[in-house]
Amino acid sequence: RENLDLFKIYSWLSILQGTKQKKGSTNNNATQDDNHVEGLESIFAEHVLEHFSPTQITIMAAASYAVLKPGGVFRIAVPDGYKPSPSYQEYIRAGGTASGTGQNHMAAYTIDNLAPIFRNLGYEISAQEYFEQNGTFVSQPDAYIMDDVLGKVRRSNKHDGRNKLPYRNWNGVLDSTDRKSQGEPMYTSLWFDAVKPKACKEIITF
């Protein structure tokens, strides 16, 4: 399997080779529909983008836009910089890494500073779960209906086992008593779907 270089557009375009659809030819002479590149239907990144700077994410967002088919979805989940819990914020802070290994977190992203990167590049944003700046938790009623198609966000209100009642301290890291309201789950993500408009040109040709 070929490795993807996130910061090179031609690396992204190379994965489109696997989406070519031959629609028939006559006497071995290719028709104009032969090797038509469909583009990707979806991309899924859970707790990945927090390891990159806004500039790096902008490059990735532009490249992903190029390879998605019209109506394609980039499903994104990162730690939520607006979640009120102090222990959660310490756990996901910029400069640290929750796993204790690998690339440090570059930023604590929020719905107000991450989603606009994608919106400014032409994506339509469908926010699924997130905290607002005032600490209000938002979870859309239909957030989970496309899990089997677009990807299941494990670190979400429904799927993260740390959100089962009664809440308990976790690994000496997350404090169940420092939540700011009863409506604040133990662990959730900033999660939104960035959708390439159906009216957009299909993909970059190459």
C-alpha cells in the first residue's frame, strides 16, 4: 500500500488511481469514458489533525478537496478546545500528547478556529458534536446515522466508554468532579463533517 504524503498534492492525486472505472471500449480502442476517475466518497480522520498546525491543515484540506467527488465528505474529529473540564484541557493541551508518545498536539482546536479553515476552502460544514465557547454541549440528533458509511467517531458522547454513568475518574488523568455542568460528558470530541458541494467541479484532472 502506497504511503500518503499529506503535504503533496500529487501524493493525494495518486490515490485516485484506485477509483478509476472502465465503462467499456470497442476493439481495444479506449472510449472517452475509459479510466474515468470517480474521486473519493469519504475521508475519515479521528484525533489526527490536532497534531498539525493551522498552515499544515490548510494544505491538507485543500488537497483533500481536490480528490473528493462532489458531495464527498471529510469526517473530522479532534479534541475540543472549548470543553470546560480543566482536567480534559490539561490532557489535550498544545505541547502535550495524550498517548504519551508520538507527535505533540499543536493546538487545542475549537469549532470557531478549525471549521473555518475548511469552510474558507469551499467546504460546507455540518457540525455534529462540539462545545460552544460558553460551555454548552451540542450533539445533533442525527449525528450517528452515517457511522457505517463515513466512520464511527469512537471518542464521542455515544461511543466513548468513559461517558457511561456513573462517571468515574479515568487513569488519574480525567477528573469526574471537575465538569462544569451535569450536561458535560466525560470525554467527547469536536466533530464535524466537511462536505464538498455537489455543484463543485468533480476533481482536479491530471
